[in-house]
Amino acid sequence: MVIDQRLLTAIHRQPYLLLFSTVSGAHLYGFPSPDSDYDLRGSHILPVPEVVGLNRQQETIEVTEVREGLEIDLVTHDIKKFFSLLLKKNGYVLEQLYSPLIVHTTPEHEELKAIAIGCITRHHAHHYIGFAQTQWRLFEKEQPHRVKPLLYVYRVLLTGINLMQTGTVEANLVQLNQAFQLPYISDLIALKLAGAEKSVLEDAALEFHQQEYLRLLGELEAAHQASHLPESPSANEALNDLLVRLRIGSMANQ
């Protein structure tokens, strides 16, 4: 990935040390429109005085800006919050951590990726089942029906099934479909890539996609039941050790 200087400028304005920052959203999922914004996600390191002091901590920082015509949405969590989310079967943070679209990284980012394998459990299926159901409801109630929410439905379902079957995090729908070989996925992506954010689907196709949604939702539920992934995370101690080292290390950079 060639990093746009505008993305680097956005993260360099962040007030705290960054553990990592990656690209999420449509660019990660493989179907950005020409006018898609950039979703940057990551984790920052609050300095010790702010952690132990009385002042309100900035556990989460959210910044939305337009920089030279590029809309950028940046969200980072302090390492303690981010690590806690990793232990709570949160698929979002796994996808952010393992995103191959890296804007900023550190040696500890690589260490965290190795540790976080021990955070993946079969119960991450609940995240993807719930997310897919929410996205389908959003898609179904819109008039006209947009392609973007439908692609999110399929992206979530295939990511969840793949995770249950392989234990690996893959959020890119193009890459996922190399394994699933669903012929309509490439057509939907081409429609989204060729148009703007509001590309729409023909009403005649709605029944077909409803049947596919229900079929893949059933596959995800079956993959959850059959998964050999662990019941609970095993990375608590390793995450705690990394958290302490990062927090202490931040004192040298104050």
C-alpha cells in the first residue's frame, strides 16, 4: 500500500504515541467507491500521569476532517481499552489489528498481532451473526436498495464463516471470495467500484439476495457449532505484560 501523505499528516496530529494505525472500512473490505472516505483505526498510549491522575482520560479519540479534499475518519483507543476489547470477542478490533493496510506500525504492533491469536474464540461468531442481521435490516428497509449495505452483509458473513473454519482474520471480500467462489460477489463489487456511495440494486434481485443471506447466515451458525476454536481467550497474561511494558516505556518519551 502506498500511503497517502494526507493520512500520515492526520495521524501525526494525534496527541499521543501510537501503537499502530491501519485502514479499515471499504478500503479494507475491497470495495471503495471513488468518493469513499478513509477510515483510520488504531491504538494510542496514554502517558502515565494521565492514567493515574484525576483528570479525565482520553480513552478514545475520534477526529473527522477533510484534508485537501480527502475525508478522513480517525478513531483510536488507549491500549488498555483496546486490549480489553480484544478479550471481549470483538471482531472490529481484530480486523483493525490485522488490517494489511498499515499507516503506522511499531515492533509492539507486531508483538500484539502474535499475542492476539490467543484472543480468537468460537464465540466471535456471535459478533458476526449480530452484525450481519443488523446490516441486512439496514439494507432491507432502504428504498431504493443500495449496493453498499448488501456488500457489508456478505463481507460480514464470509469473514465470520472463514474465521470459524480457519481461525484467521480476513476482512477483504475480494480475498474471501477466492475461497467461497460466489459468482454474484464480483458483480456487486464492480457495480460499487464503478459508481458512487449510493449505487443501487434492481428490485428484481432482492428475493435472490434474501435467500443467499439466509443460506450464508445458516452456514455461519453451523460453522460456529462445528468450530474447533477455543471457548475462551488465553492471551490475558501476555496482554497484561505488553500493556505494562508499553505504559512504562511511554515515560521515556514524555
